[in-house]
Amino acid sequence: MEITLEQGLAAAVRYIQDHAVEGTKLYFDEIPESFFVPSVYFQIPYTSGRKVTLRSYAVKTTLNCWFMERYDWDAEAKAADMRDMLLLDNCCIPVYEENGTKAGYAVRVAEPETRKIDEGIVQLSFSFEVYFYPGQSHEKMQRLYTAWNNIKRAVAQTGG
């Protein structure tokens, strides 16, 4: 079982979407001037890489999500609830197939953290790793831009 960058990102976004309060608006890349609350803003993820073995390496993807509410305490409560749900799920986020069914495995995320960003905005941050092997996985070295845009398009199609 090999999890691609796109599957990892999609799993993380879907987890937050599925566990957010009904009616929560999702924003990607930029926040509109007249944004809606409650909402979750997904910043463009960032990555770092490291060598794992002689023939493999890992790309760590970090996702920062801003929980935006009218009041600080409401934003803190929503971000903390999501953090706690991740912890209670053993930091495992289920992966889904393209048809929407569960794949039967999960991506493990690092311990999630929260911090206040601004008035009514609290950030939830976590990361996950995807492993690559030279020779067989050059196509798996997906471009973050392509994977991220595919996720945004999929969420837009589901009405998120």
C-alpha cells in the first residue's frame, strides 16, 4: 500500500470537512474579503524532504488550517475539538478511493497543534509523510501544485 501526496492531502481535507460543524465554509489558498463564518481556511501546504534509507526518502507535507469564527473562544473550541478528534483517532486519517469508498488504510499524521493567529482565528497544524523509492516512483513525485488543485476541484464539486 503506497499513499500518494494527493491521497494524503485529500484524506486530510476530507477528515476536516467531515468533522466540521454543518454549514462550515471551506476556503483554499486565499480568503475572500467578505468571508463567511464559521469557516476553515486551508493554506497552501508546504513540504520538506529527508533521506530514509539508501534507496528511499520521505516528503513531509505540513497543512495549516485556520478555524475562523466570530469570537476567539469559538475558534479555539473548533480547532481544539478537531485536534482532539485526531488524537482520539490515534492520529490516523482514513484514505479514500477516487469513487469515495474507504480504502481500508490510513495516513498517520504528526501530533496536531493549535495556536491563535488573530482575532477569531485559530490555526490547527499537522503534517504527514509520503515515502518514495528511486526507479519506481519518479511519477509518484507529484507536484504539490497539481495535487493541491485536484483537491480544491474535488471539494468544489462536492459543494464544500
